[in-house]
Amino acid sequence: MKRLFFALWPEQNIKQQCATLTGKLNLTGKPVSEANLHVTLLFLGSIYPEQQTVLTREAGKLPAPLMTLTFDRLSFWKKPAVLCLTASQFDQSVSILNESLTSIAKQQGIALEDRPFKPHVTLVKKVNSAIDLDFAPILWRSTGFCLVESCSGANGVEYRIIQRWPAS
């Protein structure tokens, strides 16, 4: 079994903007490595190879539009103890893609978390308080979506892209 999720993966300039912002936060916690920055479209959890095959095939049938998200807020989520960038504005196509992927996963009997979809980029983990900081909004233009594996190793978690679907 593999631990998988669907995501929007940033271009290098977006990763750099997020990393620069993280460097300005001046708080204790564990910053997310620049290589792991992403927007989760749908967390799947532990998936059997047969499920992965069907997920990959069906996701490939979905339209992958160009999508724009404006990340302009820092949000502290107490329960997972994370500081995230959240988007006040994003294309409706982002929500439609989330809903379509959710439908595909449910058809495969995959148990999903029951919480509303909120596009976000986790910047720092193991945080115990909010922070107020003015910053220029980060305009994230997505050129497709991908299926990603979460791999635990000696140096922490590494996210590996398994499949990409470029915007059409």
C-alpha cells in the first residue's frame, strides 16, 4: 500500500515565494521543506495498487484547466498545529476538480476525511500560536494536477510525484 494524495504542485518561483515568507515568520516549529510545498486537492490515505491503477486511469479522464489561487492569508489551525497560507480567491475549477476526484475515490470505496475543502499551503508544522504578518499575496497559477506519494524516511517525509496531468 502507498500513502497517496492528489495535489497542485507549484512552479519553482512559487516555492521560492513561499520559502521566503516562511523565513520571515520567526516562530518555533518545523518549516515544510521547499521541495514538499503543495496544495492538497484530496488526501487519499493508504491505497492498494489496484485502487491506484483505477484512480490514475479515472483522474486522467478529467479536464485539467489552468487554475489560479490567490494566497493572501496566514491561518493557524490549532488541531493539527500548523500555520498555512490560505486563499481568499480561487477559480471555481479548483473546487470542481476536488469534487470530481472525491467522486472517483468514493467509487473505489476509499474512506475520506469529512471536512470541507480549503485550498491551503502548509508552511510550518508543530506551531502553537497564530502570527500576524503583512505580506504580498502569492498568486499561484496551476498548470495541472498530480498524484503524489508520501514517503517516510530517516530525514522525514518526502513527497514524490507519481503521475502528472498537465492543463489542457
